[in-house]
Amino acid sequence: MKPMDATPRTVLIVDDDATLRGALESVFAPLGYRVLTAAEPDAAYAILASRPVDAVLLDVRLPTMSGLALYLAIVHRWPQLERRIAFMTAEPDAPDVRPWLEMHHCTVFPKPFRFQQLAHWLDATLLARDRTAATS
């Protein structure tokens, strides 16, 4: 976990389930993360356009656009986020999901997941990013 005096890291949670968004916020905020949430793709994209985000947790099944399509839009505009986006899905083995996730080498958390799994991924992902930035 990052030092307490560091600038808070920001995670964007994109899921149409308000209960899950709230639960994830209640897990990450006490760990020192700034948590932003969006229920649908347009809101998520607007958040990304308005402020820096360090990592994204993204549902696959979203209203108006799939999380897979949103992922492509995000990494096209913000390529630095490519390895800092993880998917959350109840259908990781669906015929339209599994091949896509494998082709794009994405981290996937099958629902239901343990919140600790996501917290560990978030910490490890941002630590790796920080180490890469320090050696650049």
C-alpha cells in the first residue's frame, strides 16, 4: 500500500450496480484511494476527460455500450491506462467475452469476487506503475 502522505491515487469504478459501486468505494476509500464511480459508459468517459485517474475497474455488461467497447475507447484516448484497467464480470466465459479478454490480455475478476482480490490488484498495479515511472 502507498504511504499515507502520498497524493491519493484515484480509481474509477464503472458498474451499473449501485450496491457494488458503494461496496467497492467503502473498501477502497479507507485504504487511501480516491474513489470515483459511474453507472454507465458516458459518465465514465466524462470523468476520465475531466480528471486524472490511476486505475479503472470496469464491468463488462453496461447499459448503452459494453465495457469491452468502453475499454477500447479509453485506451485509444488514454493509452497509459491500458494495463491499469481490470474487468469485473459474472460471465467471464461467455462466447463474446472470453476470446476478447484473452486477445487484449486483460485482468478479469469473475463475479462474485472477494474485495481483497481487487484491492491487491490495485495496489500491485499502481506499485508497478510507480516503479516504472521512477526508473524512467
